[in-house]
Amino acid sequence: MDILVINGPNLNLLGAREPDIYGSDTYEDLCKLITDYCEKEKINVYFYQSNHEGSIVDRIQEAMNDGTDGIVINPAAYTHTSVAILDALKAVKIPTVEVHISDVDEREEFRKLSYVSLVALKTIKGKGFEGYLLAIDFLKNFISDLKNND
Ligand code: DQA
């Protein structure tokens, strides 16, 4: 099973960026946590981080042809603005789970709107880095069920 983990703008600055909200662990720590978990679960995991909306759209489109079974995405600020990322996820039809490190519902009003939620099978928020592992777990079960019913 191949899972692609996409992180949007400013998540490369984890650890340095608003540690009171996002914690003091870095983006590299996040990737290691996920890699170790996926190794145990026998999942192939790939990472992509970009600060550019169009590059994220391009990477989602590539996933259509590279064997990706599931996508975990934290679109960061693009969550609240990007119809382009929503449309790309709709176009590729790959099962997707949305993750937010913080609880976006408990913050500013504008963070309550998520375009990606319209296509995501599930949204996990406010669980810190652990949220990515919960998303992978959910996708693993969802994709195995899909494959078993084929
Ligand atoms: C975030 C929440 C977004 O509102 C914010 O713009 C981010 C990170 C989160 O992981 O909690 O950059 O997606």
C-alpha cells in the first residue's frame, strides 16, 4: 500500500513556527514519526511539502499515475482558500484524509471553513502529529476493505 503525505505552506517551519500552537518538533521529526510507523505497518510512504498552491495541485495530479493508494493532506492555510486543491483531489479520486495539527475549530473564525473537507473521507484536527498516524490508520483500513471487495 502506497500513501502520499502532503503538507502545505509553512509546515516546513514546524518547530520554529508558533510552537505554542504547533509544538517544538520539526518537519523532519514529523516525517520520521510517520516513516517509523509506516515501516511497522508495512506501508510505503512518500512525502511532499510545498509552499506553492500550484505545485501541490501538480503533485496531486501526479499521484493519479504513480500508484498512490491514499493521500493524507494538511493543506495548511490553503485549507481555507483553495478550490484548486479541492478540485485536484476530486479529479484524481484517490481516498484522502485531511489533517490539522491544531484544532482549527477553536481558533479564528476563518479557519472553520475547509474546502478540502468537501472531498476528504475524514478530517482529523487538534491531535498534534499523532493525527497523521490516525489518518494513515484510517486509510489503511479503508483501502484494504476496498481491495477485499474487488
Ligand atoms: C493547520 C491549520 C491552518 O489553519 C494553518 O493555516 C496551518 C496549519 C494545522 O495543521 O493546524 O498552517 O493546517
